[in-house]
Amino acid sequence: MTKVQLITTYHMLGCCVFALTSLLGQAQCDTYVPGPNSATLLGNVMLDGVPANALDELAAYDLQGVCLGKANVVESDGLAFFSLVVYGDDATTPEDEGLVDGDAFVLELHDVSTGDVILFSQGATFDGWTNTNGAPLNGWTDPYQTVNFVGPDACPGDFDGSGAVEVADLLGMLSTFGAACPGCATDMDGDGTVQVSDLLNLLSVYGTAC
């Protein structure tokens, strides 16, 4: 696939991600329905590269905006750990309470000190939820795995500091695409590699002035 084809394909997907952000990021999770199916996420939370506060809340949602569970972070050894139970759907009821095997979810942080509710990486999704009966989900077994949220005052995607997310920023990402790049600005989801998920994040804010 050429770079042009890649940009075109993921621009279409980026529009879907942008639409999801309109469902979330405005109000914190107030209620969710615990059920018989669940999986636990382990990790630690940072906000703009700084550990979150003990009162901050982490919540998970499905792609329809249904809250799947929330938990307060716990400060220890200079980090803000979380153990978040993400609930699945109860097949015995007609309501949509949660996920089914293979579904994707998104994460949201409620910064209690400021009141900000921040969607992770402009709505980047985490795929492959499965019912583990409460055990840690595959890929979420390490409490030292960091999930870094970007605060509302930051300008994710504006790599050159021009005040807008534009062609130069897209070219900057493409120049590092596919590379291992821990700590790079173009690694927008912080997983150590510049890849498709980072391109989706960039496309979701493309054209934004900040």
C-alpha cells in the first residue's frame, strides 16, 4: 500500500474516530451495570507525562458510549496504578450493558482537580475484549504499563509547533512511520512504535487549529 492509499484509507477511519469523540469527553461515567462477564485492565495512568492524582477516575466505554466500568487510581511508588474491571453484556437481558467477545472499547480520564474529562488519544480504540471472568485481559496484565492521556490545553498532532495540525505534521509522522520510536511525539499512543493507530489519531485532529 502506498502512502497516498494509506492516507486515504485511514482518513475515512479517522472520521469515524472523530465522530466517537462527540459521544464522549463531555460527561464522566455516572452509572454502569456490573454483570457476570468481565475482564480487568491493569496499568498506571499519566496525564501529560505526569502521574495522575489519587482521586482521579478512569472509565471504559463501548463505541456506543455505554459506560462499562470505572475505578479510582491508586498512588504508590510515584505512579498512579489502576485496576479497572470492564464489564461485558448480560445475554439474559434485552439491554446493552457491555461488551461481547472481540469488541473494542475506549478509555476516559476524569481529572478531579480540574473537572476535565479527557478521552484517550482522541478516541483511539482498544480491540479484542474477551470475558475472562474478572482476570486480567490479555495485553493488560502489567501494572507498570503506562497509559498517557493528553490534557485539553495540549495540542496533540502539532509536531512542528505551528499552531495547527497540517501537512507538515502528517509528513513528519510518515517519515517515522513503522519505526520503533519510544518517547517520540509522533508515537501518539505511547506504545513505542509509530503505526496505524498513531496515524488514525493524527487524522482525527487533522486541520485543527490550537
